[in-house]
Amino acid sequence: MRAGIRVGVDVGKARVGVARSDLHGMLATPVQTVARSASSAAEVLAIAREHDAVELVVGLPLSLSGGSTPSTDDARAFARELSVSGVPVRLVDERLSTVSAQQALRANGRTTKNSRAVIDQVAAVIILQHALDAERSSGTPPGTLVVPDEGPE
């Protein structure tokens, strides 16, 4: 397992959830929800710098069949914006992460109404934790590396 803090990102139309790992890449925890705007990528990069992140892990919302959707294209574009910072950005499959986040919050007594502020952070935690677990079990970095101005490999 590579050492260093990773920042997980759940890209949505209205909000961007952000999570981070510990230095050893064992556990993901929520950090913040960023309102989606023209400056969202810059805000996420500021969070990554604040935590000295060695990598950003962006969820790629594929359809259940594995195909692209408008949200997939949006996440790829957001990942490319992040990649110009020089910090490596990886895209990882995030199918059903928001559904899993909603179920986890409901199991803890949260309603949809009182979960809006944290649902994206929980989804980012799920995305990042899945990536950390996959790397730990396989020994290789998860997902695909985003090359600036060229999209994913």
C-alpha cells in the first residue's frame, strides 16, 4: 500500500462531496461538501493541498451496465480540471455509492431531508474507502489515471 493521504471526490450536479484518508491509506473519513460552481475544482484542490494529499480519487458514475451517462462525462471533465494541479487524479467506478450512502444514513436514523448536507460526503467516503480497499487487496493503484488535457488512460 502506498503511503500518503488521498482525497476522495463525489461529483454531483449541485454539490461535491469530499473525503480524506489517513496517512497509511486505511480509513476514509468525511471532510466537507462543496457547492457546485465554476470554482468547485479550485475549492477541492485547496482542500487537497491543506491535507497534503498525494492523490485525488474521483468517483466515475457509470450506468449499471457499465456505460457512460451525462454524469459520467461531467465527472471525467471535473477530474481533468483537478489533474492540471500536478497531483495525480484517478477515476474509480462508483456505481451505487450514493444509494449505499443513503442506506447507511437511513440505518443511522437520518432522513433524506436532514441528510442533504452530508450525503455527498458519505458518498465520497464510500468511493475512497472502496479504492483504498481495492489497492490494499490487489497491490496496484485503483481505477485509471487521468492525464491532463487528454482524459483518462
